[in-house]
Amino acid sequence: MAKNKVQFQKGYSLVELFRDYGSEDQCRQALYNWKWPQGFSCPECSSRSFCELKSRPLFQCNRCHHQTSITSGTLFAGTKLPLRTWFLAIHLLTQCKTGLSALALKRQLGVSYNTAWAVKHKVMQAMKERENRQPLSGFIQIDDVYWGGKRTGGKRGRGSSNKTSFVAAVEVNEDGRPIKMNMNVVEGFTLAAISRWSKAHLSAGSSVVSDGLACFSAVQDAKCQHFSIVTGGGPGSVEIEAFKWVNTMISNLKNSMKGAYHSVNSKHLPRYLAEFCYRFNRRFKLQDLLPRFIYVALRTPPIPYRMLKMAEAYG
């Protein structure tokens, strides 16, 4: 039986990580190269003339005397963690196919739980912001999904107060193979909610296939074609070929999250969904995951801890 080239591709090992980024100097040089690929540029006046301070790890512009650092204005701003710890955390979170909990990350990094939680959620937030800028296009399968179970004595099904609704969408190619996916929490499955979601996450001109849920017709507000297939519900509905990949991804997501996390707070669910999608959408080049993410992290504004604890916005 032939091996799947994507699944059996060469990844990026811990040995290679420690070889390339095992010291602070290596990490600092890597960040410098990714932040200023054309050489230093002052964030205030764009001058390229600078000097390095001897007392602190800062760069000072020779024209306007503005001082900056490699991490200022980035996801790493104000961090007290060594850069090599950040690199290890990012490597683990991007390479782990099934997800890595904050508790497991704590043990791998040798830091406190609160630190590991903050690092993980900052990384996931950067993933989410990146995914929000990558709309799906072409032929797209979508479905409605719920996360969470009923509370004791509570209502079951879609009306349960403990369930969080989100849209799962998978872009497929001409051969019917999945290319990338998007999963976003929505306020509910209403015309208004799906209209907002589709305008943010679908490219105009796409062809969208869904089940018979009436709200999905709102994808037409994003100038997409809509095709509806009434499934009738039940176990047989997941066998319909038109929904093969979206159903597969939903199943993979739930298995992954239930296996990796003891529990997921619904207000942070958007980040967990984005983390799953981010890894899947970049599965073709595992060796590039670390530099690609850090390049984005260097262009992601600082995220204060108090903001991480707040509920995420929809979609």
C-alpha cells in the first residue's frame, strides 16, 4: 500500500531545533533576520542607521534616537522567558498533530502552569488572527457544529445552554481532496450570523454546498453560489459524498480535542479551533512551520494577559 506523501513527509525534529536554535544568540539572530530581512529599519523614522547599546539589548536609531528591541511591538513583547523557551514552545505547538494542553506544555518547558497557559494562548491567538486573513475559495463544504454537552437536568440538543455553535468549512480541489479549512464560532445558526461569517471567511464567486439548514442560504450575501442538499439527519447523513471532508474534519477535531484537553472553556473555543485549522492548512511543509509562525508573530501586536482571559469575539 502506497504511503501518503503528506503524512510521511520529513518533519522538523527536536534534534534539528536544538541545533538551529539551541542558544539565546541563535534565537536572537534568527528574530533579527525575520523582523528586518532587509536590515534594521527604525519603527519611527525608517532610518537604517543605528547602534546597539552596551548596557541593554536595545537598538538606537542614529537619526531620531528612538530605542527598540527585537521583541518590542511583537507577540514576544515584555516576555521574561528565554527566547529558546519560546522557540521550543512554538515548535511543540505547531508540530503536535493532536494538540498539546497547557499542562503538558508546562511539563515540557519546565515553567509554571500560568506561564504555559499564557504562552499557548498567545500562540493560538496569533494563529487565529492569521487564519482570519485567509478566506476560503473555490468549492467549499460547510456544516453546523456544536461543542459541549448538556448540563445535568438541562435541555439536550441545539437548545442546550452548554453548547457553543460554530461553522466548519472545508475547501476542496477539483479532485475532491481537502486543501484548507476554516472553523469559527458564531452567535447561532441564523441568517444574520451566517451572513457575517461568510463575508469574513469566504471569497466572492465560491461555490458552497451545505445541508438543508435554512440559514446557510445567507452565504449568497458574500456573492457565493449556494447548493443545498437535504440530508434528513441520522447516521446515514454523514455518508453523503458531498459532505465527506467536512464531516471527516469535524470528527478529527473532536477526537483531537477530547484526547488532548481535559476541558475547553467555551469563551476560548475560537482559539482552539484556529489552532487546529492552522496546523492542518500548513501540513504540506512541516519543516517551515516554525519560521513561518515566528515571522507572523513578529508582526502580531503584543497581547496582554488580561486580554487573553477575556472572551473571544465571534468569527
